[in-house]
Amino acid sequence: MNEMRVVGVRVELPVNSPIVLLKEINGDRYLPIWIGQPEASAIAYEQQGIHPDRPMTHDLLRDVIGALGATLESVQITEMKDRLFYAELVFAGGVRVSARPSDAIALALRAGAAIFGAETVLDEAGVIIPDEQEDEVEKFREFLDTISPDDFAGS
């Protein structure tokens, strides 16, 4: 498993399909995962430090986990089958729960849990952005600074 960090969320045009972009912490590969608009909003809210008055679903789940005395240790993007990604929530004591990667990532950001990608997933779906395109990644980061989670509201 390779540790990943969330670069951000963007909308793929012209179909307005949100993507969360992960990057290996000790590597060069990026992992784009297409996600739903509610999860894109949840991830963007957390990255921007926006905390609504009432808890969103991922906030509620984090709070329930804590109230039960459990600890989310990590999120693992475990496999890809038929172009669908699969993930697991890994809790203290080795308990694993299957989850959609988008929900798992949103929860990991809230819980401060590490995110990992399986080598097989990165081999199959990871992309390397050449040095001359690093500029594009920086532009993507700048773009993320200009958008609001409300930009991901239903279409």
C-alpha cells in the first residue's frame, strides 16, 4: 500500500462529473477517481475548512465512530474491477468495513486518517504527470482555491 494525499476535487467538463485527485506521498503517480456530487461537496467542504451548523453525513459518521470508542486508522483503496474502485475503512483492532472510495476519503479527511492506494490499483489506474505538466497540477491547485463546495450542487 502506498500512502496518498488528496490534491483536490474538480469537475470534468463537459459532463460535469466530479473527480477527486489523489497523489502518492512518496511517488509520482496520481490517482483520479470519479465521484458523485454530494461526496465532491463533502470533500471540498472539509478541505476548505467549511463546517456547516449541522453535521453532514460524513461528520455524523465520524462522530458516531468516536462515540462508540472506535478509531479509524486508515482508508485503503483496495482494488478496481470493471472500472469501479473499491475501498475499505480500517479500524483499530483490524476491523475492516467496505466503503465507496469517495465516502472513505471524505471520512478520512474528517478523522485525520491516512489514505492508502494498493499497488495494483496504482499500476492499473495511476497516471504520471511529466515535469512539463507539473505546471498543470499547480494550475489545478489554484483552481481549487477559487471554487466553492456550492459549485458542486446538483445540476
